[in-house]
Amino acid sequence: MKKLLVVVLVLVMATSLIACTTSNQPTEVVAEAAETNEAEEATEEVEAEVAEEDSGIPERTGLEPEPTKKEGPIKVGFCPTAMNTHYQIVINGCLQKIEELGGEDVIELIIQAPTSQSAQAEQVNIIEGWLQTGIDAIVICTANDGAMEPVFKQAAEKGVPVFEFNQPISSSINPYYVANVGYDQYSAGYAIGEWMVNSFGNDPTKIAVLEGLPGVHNTERYGGFKDAIAGHDNLNIVASQPADWVREKGQSVTENILTSNPDIDVLWGIYDEMALGGLAAVKSRGLLDQIKVVGYDNTPDAYEAMVRGEMYATVDTAPKAMGEKIIEAVVKYVMEGEMVPKLINCDVKVFDQTNIDEFDTDEYEFVK
């Protein structure tokens, strides 16, 4: 940024000098005007670069492998942080796009996941195994992008492009990945917070939060939520505890929260599985009329709970569309030899009991 600003200042000084000399040398007005236009055009180019840098979109590092033109079938390795409902829907999106493109004659999707969200070493082993046996592209979501840098480097050196997905852009510091396909997790958290602001008006509202495991996914979602409700003194977070992204822990943690805070008005789970566990605890205490349970991701079970009128809202993060966009990016880069954007985002949308009937459940499935 400093370098760009220096260039802008130099160009401004050059333009000023040209302007000063034109009044004393009228025979050179045309030439000097041309120089001025060139300086202005150069300044505009620099300003565009500054705007792109300020936009938050990561720049290419030059360390990514080059696009290729491989013929099918190509092998694509898919590695989430662990298997769960959200990632299964992303896989369904991948399969949907592969089917549309011609099926396994075009792309063979190889799915392998570590045993838990925190099993980083297992992910490294999976990627290293793929690189040894032959793979054409790697699709991965990881809890620690920086820790994966050595294995990403190995992939780049072998000419194997890495596509991240469901990865908050603030955590994508690794210089070797080709594209990040997902959605803005901060914005999704903000959307839920904004929904609460609009839904509860000025009514005093006590909120309890079920957090995931510590990490950037949790930080981005929760950070967006807190920023959205900031300044609304009627919305108060009275309890916030980790429930590790899973339903069972969501239920047990909610039981503890309700023991300490029996008068909460809203329970928000930063992932639907935790929210559904919380819902079970709320139901067991007969508090459905008092506590509005809110989730995040719009998983099938959360959808069904909303249709039953038990869960109040969630934010759809378009996992099937994410899977489709992943395959589109892989095909363009690996098979068509074309560059793809460094950041590819899907749109998010809040669904509650006023509009849940608008959601198309085909967005969960691989439809043949």
C-alpha cells in the first residue's frame, strides 16, 4: 500500500510540474497536455490497484501452479475438515455439476476426510498420499490454512492446483492455493444479527450463544453477529459457551446455560447441529414458547425443525451452489487452461418461519 501511495504522489508531482511549465511555453501545450493525460491515466491505474487491494480480495502470489489443459477423466481429491451435514451437501453440489458435465468420464471425485475437525495431521497425510499416488486437483477446507503451507507447496511444485472452500478469506494466508470458493462467513453472521435487530425491535432480549471450536470460522461468524447487534442495548448476550460444532455437545451445553440463565429469550447456535442440540434441551424443559432457537447453515434437519415451528431462523450458506462452483473452477483451471478468480463467493440468505416455504429442498440433494 505504501509503495502504491508513493507512486501516486510522484505522479501528482509530475502532473503539477507539467502544469507549471505550460503557461511559460505555449508552443509545447499539445505535447504537455498529452503528458498530463498519460499521468492522469497512470494515476487512475494506480488508484484502481489501491481499490482492489482495499477490497479484501487476495492477490495472486505467482506461487500457484499454472492452468493446464488436461483431458478427462481427471482425479479431484475432496477433503473437508471432517464429515458433517454441511459438507455432504457441498459434495452433492460437486456431484451435481460433475453429472451435468458428463459424470466420471470427465471427473472422478475422491472423497477423504479426517476423523475430527481438529485432526490437522490427518489432513496433511491425506494430501501427501494423494500427491504420491497421482491427483490432478485438490479441494480442501482446513481449520489452519497456515499449517498446511508445506503440503500446499508440495502440491504446487508438482503442478497440482489446490482449491480451498468454506474457508474464511481472512484465514487464507497460504500463498499456494489457486482459488477460495465459499461465502463470506462474517457477512452470514452479520445477517443473523441484523435479523435479530429487525425481529426484536426495542424489546429487551437476552441471548445465549453456542460457539464452535476456537478458530477462524467461529471468530468470523460470531464477529459479524456481534457487530450487527452493536449499539442495540436491548439485545444482550448473557451467555456464550463452546459446543464444538456437534449436536450432543450443543444439548449438554444448553442444559448448563439454562441452569444459570433460565430466562433467556434467544438461543443461537453458530452451526445448526449445535442449535438442534440446544433445541432438544429447550424442548425437554418445556421452554419452546419462551426461547426462540436460531441456527446457521440451513441444514435439512434445521429446515424440518423450522417447518414444524420449533426452530425460528437460520442462514442459508448455499453449500450445494458452493460445490457446483468448486467443480466449475476446477474444470476451467485444470481442463480448459483458463485463470479463475482468487475469491469465488456464494450468496447467503436468512430464512425464518415467515419465508421458509420459499426454500427449494432440491438444494440439499444430488438430483439425477
